[in-house]
Amino acid sequence: MRNQLTLMVILALMTTHAWAADDCPSGQINLGYEGWARCAEGYQLRLSKAGVFPGQTLVVDWKAPADHSTQDQIGIFAKQSARAITAKPVAAGPVGMVLLRVPTQPGQYDVKYVREGGAVETMKSFTVLGASN
């Protein structure tokens, strides 16, 4: 019952949120549509929310070429940082979803799709809200 309820909440978040396009790593063109950040050919991200409270879970939908490496990861990074605060591996296949727990420190962060070897293919920004927001 709990797993079914969790899935229903996730699906509701994914289908009711008004997605917004975001930034790409420097030198790449953002071809965002319907909320997908599309930078490198075939790599896309979509976030469940643009603003979350400390410790909440962020739902990240992703798209990648079908032959992408299962060593690729999606992670949360502080702005201008190359070190992930938290990251999850990307499953095999062309689409999927990961759940990431957001930091407890309010501020601006990026979710990045990082290929095996370290290349950032696409990213989306979000805000961890403070208690007064």
C-alpha cells in the first residue's frame, strides 16, 4: 500500500507540474521544450519542482541514447561545483527516473547528467528554499 501511494504521488508530480526550460553547460545550445533541458543530442532532464524544501525528494526524469553507459550518473551539485553532493546511476535504456534527496542547506543547485568519464551532457537548476520562503 505504501509503495503504491508513493508511486501515485510521483506520477501526480510528474503529470501536474508546469515544467520550465533551463541552462546547458557552456558552449551548448538549450533546445528545451515541454520542460526538458536538451543540450547534447539525446540527453535530457526534467525536474519535478524548481523549488524544494531542505531534505525533500526531487524526482528527475531523464532521456539518453539507448546505448548510453550504465556508469553514467545523475547528481546534485552546488552552483559552480564539479563535485556531486549526491548522485545515482542511470539505468539501462533510453528513459528513466531517479529520486534524489536535496541538500539541507538553502541555495541554488544544479542537477547534472554526467557521462562515464565525467562529461556533463545536460543540467537543470533548482532552489532549496529557506524556512522563511
